[in-house]
Amino acid sequence: DSSTSRGLGDVYKRQMHNRFDPVPFYGECRSALAGFFDTRDESIGLPFLDKPALIAAFPRHFMTRTLQDALRLQDVEYATTSGTTSDRLQVIRPQGWWTDEFERGYRYCPLLADFSMQSHPKASLTTAICSATACFLDNPGDEERRVGRTLHLNTRPNPNTWTREDIVRIGEELHRHAPRLLEVDPVYLAIYLKKRADWAVADTLYRPQVITCSYELLTARVRAHLESAFDCPVLGLYGSTELGVLFVEDGLGTYRRCPERSVIELLPVIPDRQVYELVVTSWKNELMPLLRYRTGDLVELSIDAAPQRRYLEHDALPLKALHGRARDVLLCDDGSFVSAAMVDQAIAQSDWTGLLYQLEFSPGRLVFRYTVHPAQGDEPALQLPPVLRPWFGRHVTVSAERVDEIHPEASGKFTTIRHVAPAAHA
């Protein structure tokens, strides 16, 4: 009910105010905090928070009595964001925080609503985690990679370096652990399938009940490939190390908001497509509540949706699609802007038949780098989605290049749009 949080009135606003007021970092904002949690108040008076400012403030400016007590009792865990930039943010949160976050988020998807992190097995095939609480590099055994009922499968920072032994091991561990839910970076799972095909691995492909994809843009071609291979629902999920779980796909083509303990604002980026940057206020992590945090991530509302100023806790905010990063928005020759997801939609509607791709921009040049689909066998002729040349061909030379591998960034994540500095390209 979109009126729930408004109806809580002054008591609700005072409770929200008290979550941020003790944080030293927000000391200069205290007078404006109460009005922020009232959509009738048009004058916010609060600055936006970005990652560099947060990095500079950590941890001293977040040192509340609650955080001091948690540190003294050693009831905390540390994590580092794995963003595609070099700006790594360290986060302090309560022990076992992600378990509760997933449990809350799954409730908003009918296909996941009864999944229990405590009772049901889950497996994760994503970046090889290495933080203050766990490190899954250097080939630890499967028992060392278990966190509760979740088994972390990957032990390498670049999935292109997986050996045949890695692929066989991952398959065996999936069958042995029998996860009901498989959580993945979609490109990692696509590479896993490709390497199974390349090496003709004979064991039966393990099929979970549901696959959730996050960490980066889920492209149309990869989604179709995963759905075909595993014959199960493939759902997008959006969240972050610092903010928690914010949206989950419901299996019916809509991303549903996970609305507890957060306020969302939308900054117009491509207004004619209802594409906005997400600004999130979150107290999901009570040890590091974040106020008006610019995520740099883009979302699309339904074309008939009327965006409101602020979406308070429990306000519905159904999304049509996730659109990737704001920094990946591209200027076309006709002066229009397109997001990474808009590029992907155009490619999906073309006759291009590859699997993974990356648009590599350098001064005067755009190279569409791509890998073939495992089912294609022999290398086809070089393919260039027809839309790319009309969009960008006036100012740069546009070409295609078939490659065997596309590599992740230093963070372990992949990107469909990459800008290469002149010196690096030479």
C-alpha cells in the first residue's frame, strides 16, 4: 500500500530521523532529516552522497554508540564492494547480515517466496570472494567454501582461466550439494556452459529450480541461453554490498521493490524512455545507514508510470527493466542517448547470433568484440549488429571482431561497454 508510510505520520518520521541523527557524518543535515521522510515536503535540503565521499568518511564519521558496541562485542563482519571502478568501499555490517537480506528480498518473488536460507541448499557462481570474513581463492575445499547452507563454487578471479578440472569439480559439487537455488553472475554461468561444451564434459548438467542473476547487466542473449540450457526460471536481482537487496524479478516480467528500510528517489537520465538513476536512502545495515546515496545504476519505469518525488518505506515501485550503469550511457550521432540496456535490446532484435559481446570505444574507433554461441560450432562470418553503424558511425570507425574470450575488469565483473584510453590502446 503506497500510503502506508505516509499514514504513520510524525511517529514514523521521528523514528526515521533517529536512525540517521546519531551518525556524525550527517551532523550538518539534522535540521532537514525529518522533512525528508514526508513526501509533502518539497524542500529536501540534503546533499547527495557518492562513493568517494563515503570512502573518505569511513569509518570515523560513522562511529555511533551502536557501532562501537557491535565492534566491542565482535558482532560485525567486514566486506568490500566489488564495483567495476577502482573505488573500493569497505563496509561494516552485522554478522550474517546477507542471510536476512536475501530472506526479505525473496519474499517479493512468488518463485522464491518459500525459500529459506537456513533450510534450503543454495549455490553461488560469481566473483571469487576474498574479504575480511572469507576467501575463496587458492582452491580451498568445498567445506571451506560453505557459508551456512550456501556453497560458493568459484575459486578463480577470471572464469576464462577455468580448467577442465574446474568445470568437472563445479559440476560434481552442484550434484552433491543439490542447490534448490543457484545465484550467479550471468556471464560466469555462460562461460561455464561454454567450457562444458568446449571440453565435451559428459556429466549431466545440474538443473536447479531457480537461477537468480545479479552483479551486472543480464543481457538478452545470455538470459535466453541460460533459460534454454537449464530449463528453469532465470530471474534478475538488484542489490549491493552497501545497500542490501532492493529489487527482485517476479517471473512475470517486472522487478518488484524490496521496500523495507529504504527510501528511493529517481534522477532523470533518459526521460523519454523513463530511465532514471537510483538514489537510495537505506538503513538496512543499521551500522552504516546511507542517506541519499547515488548508486550510479539506471532503472526503467513502465511508460505509463508517473514517477513521484520520493518512494518511502513500503511504497510500491515496479520496474520494467534494469539499465546498467549511468557512466555507460552513450551519445549517438543524432544527439540522443542510449543506455547499456537499450544497446542490448537493439542487438537482441538484430540478426546477430553470438553470445557475449563488448563495445570497445577508443578515440575514433568502435570495435564490437564478441564470442560465438557454443551451439554454432564453426566460426561464422564477422557479425556487426546493424544498429551500431547508424548510431555511432558518423564520428568513429565501426567494426566487428570475433574473439575467443572477453575478460572481466579488475573487480571480476564484466562490462558490455568499455572505454580505452589512447595510451592503453596504442
